[in-house]
Amino acid sequence: MCPDLSEGTTPHSLTHRNAQVRTEASKRRASILLPIIVMLSAVAFMTLFELGKSLLFPSITQWQSHLITIVVSGVISTVASLFVFNKFRAIAESYRKLVEQFPDAVLIHHQGRIIFAMMG
């Protein structure tokens, strides 16, 4: 069935709308898949970690095994959080530079409350 082009709908606008729908569907898929990928990666990593720990230290006690797991998990968490913090800081810096170079006034609000204002 052909779309009715008499109501201001053009083939270009239909193509643009189809691209928007595909983009939105792709974002929804990514938002669902990303947590699943992260979870599966964490399970795979912990499985390999436990296997490596049992092969490298076959005679450690359960308490020592837990201690190694706690220390390694803490180190990994610290490194990951530093990476994320530095990435967010770099993004914030790039936005700050962009706003400083913008010739017009910039006003950012959230639910009607002004959270940032800068004159160009």
C-alpha cells in the first residue's frame, strides 16, 4: 500500500522517519544487550579467576581463597572506577570548552530549575 503523499508527507520525510525508527530500535536493543553482555563477561571472568586460583594455589584454605578474591576484586573495582571517573572528567572538560567558545548565552534547566547559565 502506498503512503498518502497529499498531506505534506514526502518520500524524503518518510525515509527520515524510517531512519529514526531504526535508530530508536537499535538504541533499545543496545540498552537491553549491554547489561547482559556485562553480566556474562563478569561471570566468565570470575569463572576463569576461580579456575586460575585453584590451579595456582591448590592447597590454600577457604579463608585465604576469600581473601585473595576480596583483594583482587578491590583492585579491579578501583582501576575500573578510576577509568570511568577519568572518562567522565574528560567529557565534562570537552563540554566546558564547547560552552566557553559558544558565542551566545547558554542556559540549561532540569524540570524548570536552572542548573547552569553562562553568557557568551
